[in-house]
Amino acid sequence: MIMNKLRVLSVLVVLALTLVAAGCGGGGGARSVAIDKDVVGITSTLNNFMAAARSGDQATLQSFLASPGESYLIVKDFGADINNPDDNQSYEFYVNPDLISQVSTDKAYVYTYYIQHSGDPLWLYFDMVREDGRWVIEEMLNKAPEAGGYVEPITPTPISPVAPTEFVASSFNPIRDDIIRIFSVEESSTGRSLPERLVTYYGPGSLESDTGITFHELYEDYSVPGDPDYEGFVPSGASSRNLAGRIAGSIIGRALKDRSTRLFSLRAQVSVPEPVVSAYYGFDSQGAFYLKLYESSGSSMIEFNNGLPLKLFEPSHPFGTKRVVNYSYTIDGTRYGSTITLDIGFLKTLVTPLNTYTAVPITIVDVDDDTTDGEKWTEYLAVGIGEVGFDNFETIDSTSPLDEERLLTRFNSDGSLNERNDPVITNTNTFLGQFNVGDPISPVQVTVTGGSGPYLFRWYVGGFGPESLMGVSLSPEGVLQGVAEGSGAGEEFEGKVEVIDRYNRHSTKTFSYESLVSGAGAVLASIDFAEGGDPSTLYDLYAGVNVNSDPADQTFVLRNDGEGPTLIFQTPPSGPFLPTEEVEVFPDVLVGTWQWNSNWSPAYPVGSSGNSYIIRVGDIAEFYMQNSTLTKYIYIKVQVVDVSALPPGDRRTGDLRLEVIDYDASSSDYFAVSIRK
């Protein structure tokens, strides 16, 4: 929290926080006050505070605190999985007038929220005061509104974005040199995802004094991710792609007489091997969008557009506009030209592996003025993001694309933006249980959210080979099952499951089980504890051992139906109530066939009946019995095993198991003949 003295904000604060001042709505509301809320002033402070948190500007952060001297802010990752450093994302927190309670001219309480991956809201609370005419923060908490507090609880509703009414070049094709984008490549006819990825980004801007345009060089590369150690899809070196890059690639390819280079769509840099041509893009002060090509090898073989930038778009165009641009280039004194048609479509929904976008399709046809040969492709641009999809056509007359590229990932180097949709394994209980050596391990389905199916499941392959779980098989569909292995000395085994989606995005999670200690290296027999009585009212669990009194019979039978066993194990002691960690052990006095060995003096606590002993779940215990005719004596060694790892009060049938580790029966008293196991 942020207070007068040194405090650390331990709530889950987003790496790239934005506060959006929303309109009224949502139901509920603040306590009525006789003053007007300073919504603009309060949200302005919060927006500036969040921006400083995003950029790590500690000086600005301090300026928005009521007592800044000994306060600071720690910004933590917040993604779908808080333990996964690779799912960092940026979020918008919303605040509307209903969430602001201004109780006086200089005191206000504010709640903001974000709808999390789970669908539940994450709340941040601010205690604010006005000092010297501006609002500052006294305290910040991870706290939701409560009835009777400053604000009645409401159901927060994120603001629906307003659909743009025209194509604005700077909105649909923003240039940012801090964002990297990665695109998938798919064959349209088969839907098969290819291993190559298009990776692209812009370089820093440079103002061209004679035109007033700030140009950024566009970098891009096709690569095949192959490092098994990274999670998701962020290669160590990267770049991104954009509408104008394809135009540059088409022109450069034509100029270099190398048609094959144009198949790589928005190619930004060309070296074949000489000359080297770079592509730059930028906006003028009015928001018009330009392309400039520059032959940078020094050979001066090619001059593009007489050395002038080419205007691709005016600051804005109505949807449905068709724009024609003529372009010339000179190679060794010979002049060539092409005609580029840019057909701005209407807004449509485009589904990509990263997200679903409202995008405008722009279909571009580039035709050589002399040969009438040409190329055709469609770019899909989304407001505030730029290109999110691309269709490549085989000819200018083709109606169906040859291949498609769709946005997979957007991120930047400082981690404040990390938009991704990697498949994430969602099993919360990855402990398969405790088993005796040789016990079957029941099938467990690995579940996944995110990514794009179909999914492939496999054991993760690290530096020392597959990290598989001993004794357990993993099917391609994600089913874990097998037979417990081990030495009988008590071991825990782990294996790392990897899920891979159709775009080769992947993540891992570790699963494990425990092999139990057994006296002879193996368990002689076992049975699950079962519920007793009416399950709506009685939740005691019991199991038991039944032994024939005949001295010639050396066998025993395990039961959990409560019918006349020699030895009963029950939890809780003196049930029926909710199970506990304590287990009461006693002979069935109603049958009266068996009793404790009269010469045995155990150290176990005595139960309330005076004829029972108390052991705990997990303990290994030994018991000595005699029959009522003193013609048979038995020794039995057991363990009560926690199978499900549930809280004791939640245990039901099958959650505990009685295991017999050792057993012996004799017609002689163990103690009378000084024989003790």
C-alpha cells in the first residue's frame, strides 16, 4: 500500500496500467454528497500515476503521493498465470463516477477495476486528498467495494470501444519503435501452419527537415523458432511487419528484377546481394502516411521516386475509398514505373491466433506500367495496433488467397506489453497421489486454456532428454496414466508435461506422484476407507481387517462394509462426524471374537472407550491381537494413506486407504515365547 511511511504495494499491479474514465453505468452508486465530483481532476491524477508506474518513473510517482518522502511502488506482473513470467500483459482499469465517492472538496475514495482472465474483477482502491489544488494519493489497496462502505457494490462493465467511422491512417497504421510483432504463416488451401514466422519492428524515428516527415526504418525477418527452452513465442532477436512494407517489397522486387523476393510480403530490407535497399515509413504533421525507399549501398544504381517520399494515404479516407498511386524508379538511367491501387474496404471481424479484431481490409494491386504484370494482397489493419492479418494472392485476378499471415504476438523489450495467447495447462492439482509400488495410477486428463487447437501433448525435452514421469505414459491427447514405480523406500517422482498448439506455441507444467514406504518393499493388501451410515448426516470413514479364528487359517480379509472385522479403523474417533487426521483403532466388541493381546503394552494414545488406540493418517503402526479362546495370535503392521490430499473434513469414500505392510498369525503368544516382530 502507499501510506505516509515506507510501504510496499503488494497487490497485483499491471506492468502497463491505464485508467479509462468511463461513463456512468453499472448500477449501484456512491453515497450522495452535496458537492460536485471532480471526476476530471481525480482521473487525471490516476492516469498520470499509472503511466509513471508503467514507465518506472519514480520521480513522477513520488509527485502523486501525499507524503512521498519514504514511499515507493513495486510493480508486479499480472497475467493469466501469476507464476508464469511469460504471460505478462497490459490491461486497462476502468473507473466511472459511480466508483468515485468525493465526501468533501478535498477528500475522495475511488475504486477501479479490471476484468481478469477468470471473468472476475480485480479491484484497486485509492484514498485521495486534494493538496494545493490537485489530487494526490494517500493510500492504495487491493480492495473491492463493500456494502456500507463508501461505494455500494456494482457489477463492473468494461467500456465497449466505439467503432471508427472512417479510415484514419495514423490510427489504423501506428508507427511505434518499441513494439515487436510476430505473425504465423498458413497455407489457405489446407489450413496447415508453416514453421516460418514473420517477425517485424520499426527503428527509431528521424525527422526529415525538408519534408517535415519523421521516418522510421522497417525491419523484418522470416525465422523458424527452434529453441526448446523458451516459453511461448518470443525469439531473442525479432522484428515486425506493416502495410507499407509489402508495397516496398513489391517495388523493390520489381526494381531488382527478382520476382521471388516479393513472395515474402512486407520485405523491408533487401540485399541481392547488391544494392542494399531500405524502406522507411512516416507521417507528416497532418497525419498523411508516406513511404520512402533508399538505396544505401553507395552504388547509386537505383533511385526511387526521384528521391522523394511517396504518399500512400491522406490523413483520412472514407471506408470504401479506392486510391491510385503512381510510382517511378530509375535503374542506371532507365526509368520505370508502376501503378498501385489501394482499395480501402469496410470494417469486418478478423480472428487471429492472438485475438479477434475489428479490422479494415485494404486490398493492394501493384501493376507494372510496361509489362502489366502485377501482384495482389490484402492487409487487415486494426485501430491502435496496425496490421493484424495479411492475405497473399497468386495473381491479380485470384479471388482466394494462396497463403495467410495472422498476428501471433505483440510485445516490447521492457515487458510492459506482452500480448500473447499461449496454451496454458490449467490442472490445479498436479499431484497424482500416493501409491504403493505396482499400484495403478488412474487416468488424469491434462486440461488447457488459450492457444489454438488441435493440441499436442508430450514430455518436455530439456538439456538432458525427455523429463518424463516414471511409470506414467502420456498420450498425444493429454491423458496421464500408468503404474507406480519405486524401490519401496518412499520416493517422489516428477515429470514435465508440454502442450503445443497448432502454431507451435507451448508451455509446460510439472506433474508428480509419491511412492510409499513399505516394510517388505511392497504392500500385502490395501482397501479404501468408506463412508458409514446415511451420507447426508454421517461422514465417518472406516476400514477393517477380518481374520478367521481357526489357527490353521493363515489368511486375512480387508473390508469396509462394517461387518464383524477383527480390527476396525475409524475417523474421526467416536464418530460419526467429519473425518480428522486421527484414526481410532479397536476390536469389534459386538462380535467379541478378538481382543488386544493381554501381554502387549503399546505407546499409542488410548481412545475414549478405553479399549481403542489413536494413530494418525500417514503413521505406520503395529498391532498385536489374540482370539477369545487364546488359540490364535496375530501381528499386523499397517499404514493409513492420504490418497487425495484433501483437507481432512472434505474426505469421503476413496480419499483414505488402509494398507497392510506385514502380517503373521500363530498359535503361540508372541510375548509369552519372547517373539516380537
